Amino acid sequence: MNMEIAALSQVASWPNADRRTRIVLANQFMTAGLEKEGFEYFSKLSASMEGDGLLLALAGVFESRLEGQAVAAIAKLDAATSLDLGLPHYYRGTSLAGLPDCAGRAETVVADLEFVLMVKDQFPPGFMRPVHKALSHAYEILGRTDEAAQERDRASHLITDYWGNPDDGFRFARQRLVEYAQGVHVAQGYDFSDVSFVITDNGVVAIDATSTPDHAAAALRELRKITDLPVTHVILTHAHWDHVGGLDALTADGATVIAQAHFPHEVALQNSGPPPLGYYLPRGETRRGEVTPDRLVESRESLTIGGVEFVLIPIAGGETEDGLVIHVPSRDVVFTGDMCMPYLGSPTLAEGSAQGLFEAMQTVMDLRPRQLIHGHTSLTENYTIEAFPGLLASLRDLEQAIATGITDGLTLVEILQLNHLPDALRDHPAAVMPYLVTRDNFVQRLHRQRTGYWHPRGEGIERFTSAELAVALDLLGGESGAAFSAAGKELARRGEHALALRVVNLGLLRHSDAPELDDLRQSLLETMVARNQMLNPFKFMHYAALANLNLAPAE
């Protein structure tokens, strides 16, 4: 069993586990192709927690995927809907649609899922994609062909709000303007990052600026439906290009640009680093550029703009050294930028500070805000102020486990395989998912910062290219493309899709004319997209780009 599933299986069994943890675990079982294991897990958990409609429904979902178990599965799904409204109906509808002819219950599928659509705002983000797919099938069976066609256009097997393509880049949500507090609006889905607007008595203060002028202008046009006041200030939370690249669209009225004192250093770091991965930026855009703020903030200060106080607090982590937290006391809101980015800095740049993150989190908690607004939608949704106490305690615990592992001579992979779950998580269910999303990246960042380039067991002493490794594996496989294909398929059957993809990629270096390897690679890439949709957005974006997927916004 892979580490993510092992960790989720443990925390999802805790009595106070939240629903999202159990839903994410179910998705990991499904996308790994581990239906039998998923059925066994949720059947046992459901039996130990009688009366829980979600757990009974998930047991029915997995049982419906096992040969010859449809009748028993449907009984569980029906029973689950009598225990709870909402998710059990979602799972019954989508599961019945996956059975031949909807198991003769297409009307039930339609009733369940039309109800789900009526109350979709109560469901986790992205859950509507499979609803449209299931409804399309049920409508077709019932002869409602026009409705089936409409639903088919919205359908997908993914259950996330993420979308993107090479031309537009990656987005975390559909386009929307969300008001988190009076006069505090956040434009989500217009860019890889979010841009926020605080309306004051005589103007608008923008927090960050997206990655391109076109994207910033689109977000501003949406704000113009609410106010025509000019943008008087742009406060930048840090210098990453997805937060500053659209400045020109926001400074047309002569807005003052404010950033932290280390901003120029961070710009220089980006300009000297490697290109970003995946759909980070739209085609043709670069993260290299020059931005010169009008004002740099060296220490904590208060600034009143249009009658609204903005407290500017420089931080040295966790993502970049030029972080700037913005507290708006009258709105009970704190803008945190990307200090909680789960990669502890961009995974392609030499940055990130664990100690800086700890200090920044404590600083924010001391402000006691009602609402945190991060630089990306998924961070705002998951890294809430309620999660901070448990998350901070757990990450401090993890840091100690990493330090001990390094001292004991463990390799990076061996530390990752410890699958460390701090005890603090048991009392802080809101911190579980943020911790698991952060954990492996945190381990990799600290290990890289605190060790050299030679490691125990001889790792790093000799280096080999992928082409050289492909030659060695080809010798083992009898110089046959079929051997790579067979190994990839078997690893995938075991749920080891990332390793299978590595093997197939090596095989293609030796057998580039093997169509079976090409097809298998595409299938594995799409599986990796699905497996990362709820836990690792950067991996999701990376694999989607490799698979050349064009993902439409969820409706």
C-alpha cells in the first residue's frame, strides 16, 4: 500500500476524523485501482461506526465495483441514503450510473443527482464533474437525449475544481469574485494565483497582481461590476511572478506599489532559476522580469488608506524571504500570500524556511483573525486559521523527526517512508489534510537544505542519466519493449503508478517506436492526474501538462 493511502487509512479511522479526510482516502483507493482494499477498509470502518451514512455509502461504492456484488452494494447505498442527506445520494447516484443500464434504476440516478445539483454549494469543490457524467448516462437510458448531450459536455471523471491548458495556464477554481468580508473581494480562477481587492472610502487596494496583465485586467473587470473607484495601491505579498506579473493592468491610474524590503533579492533569485513546470504560466509567458516597487517595508508598520488601516508585517518564511502579511483589523482579515504554500517554497527554486514558516504562523495566530486569505484558492479553503494550532504543532514535530532521521543516517526515501503522523493531529482534525498535503514536500525541502550531495547507501556518489539507466533495464528485459510494457502494467496493477510511469519512460528511450508504450504512458499520466487531484495540485498540473490535457472549468 502506498504511503498516502497508509497515512490516510490511519487518520480516517480516528473517531473525530472529518468527512473530507475520508472522501480523499476513498479517492486515493479508487484512482489507484484498489477497489477490493477500499471495500475491505470502509466495510470494517462502517461496521465499527454504525449509523454513519457516509461510511456505509463508501463501502457500497467499492462493493459495486467488485464482480458479482451489485445487489449487496445497492442495499448498502440505499441504506446509507436513509441515514443522511447529501453525500450518500451523491455516491448512490454515481455508483448506480457505473453499473450496466444503471442496474435498472436510472430514475434513481436522476433523482439523486438532480437533488445534488440543487444543493451543490454544500458539496466539496469539483464534485459536480462526475455528477454530469452519471446524469448523461441515465438521461440516455431514459430517452432524454437532449439533456444527455448537455450533461455530456460538462462531464469528467475528475472531482476537482482545477482546470487549465497550455494557452491559459493553470487555475485552482472556476472564475468567481468572492466577498470574504465587507468590502473584501477575492478574484479566484482568473489566474494561477488569486488577486484580492479591499474597497476603501476613496479607492481600491489590490493585494497581489496575478501573472499576466490580461488576467489581472479580467479580474478587475469583474470588480468593476461592484465599484468604479480607482486602484490606489497594490500591496505585493511576495515576488513570485504569478503574484506580480499583471501589475501593469492594476497601476494604470498611478497606483502606489508596496512590497517587502527583500523583494528585489527574491526577483533576482527567480530570474536566475530554472523555468517553471507544467501549466504554471500561459504559453509564451516567462517568470523572468523586473518589478520596482514604489515603497519597501523593512519592519512592521501601519498604513491608513481611504480610512482603512492596513498593518504590514514582514515575514521570512515559509515560502520566500520577502513575505509580507497584511492585516486589515476593521475587516478581521489577514492576507498571508503564499507563506503556507505546502512545498515550502517553489519546488523548482532554492528557497523556503521551516523556521520562517513557524514564526509566520505564530505571528498570524497572534493577530486572531476571523478569516485568512491566501494567495491561491485551495490554500484559502484548506489552510484555515482553525487549522493553524494543530498544523504548527505537527510540523514542529515533523521537523524533529526529520532531524533524527538525518542524524541516524536515513536516506530521503527512508525518512519519507516513516510516514510520520504526529499525535497532535488526533486532537486537531482540521489540521490533518493541510499536514498531509505539506508533509512529503516539507521532508524533501529540509533534507535538501540540511544534507550534502553524497548520502548514505552511496546515493549521489555516482550519477547516471536516464538514458544510461534505460540501457541497463533494457539488458535485464532482453532488449524488448514488451518487457517494459509488462513491468509497467504489473506495477500499475499493484497501484504503483508513479513507478510504472518511470519504467515506461525509460522504455521509450530505448523503444521509441513502440506504440504500446506510448499508449501506456498516456494512461499512466492520466491516472497520476487523478491521483493527485486532492492532495498535490503542483503534481496534478505537472502530469496534466505532460499528458497535454485541456481541462475545462467545472460547472
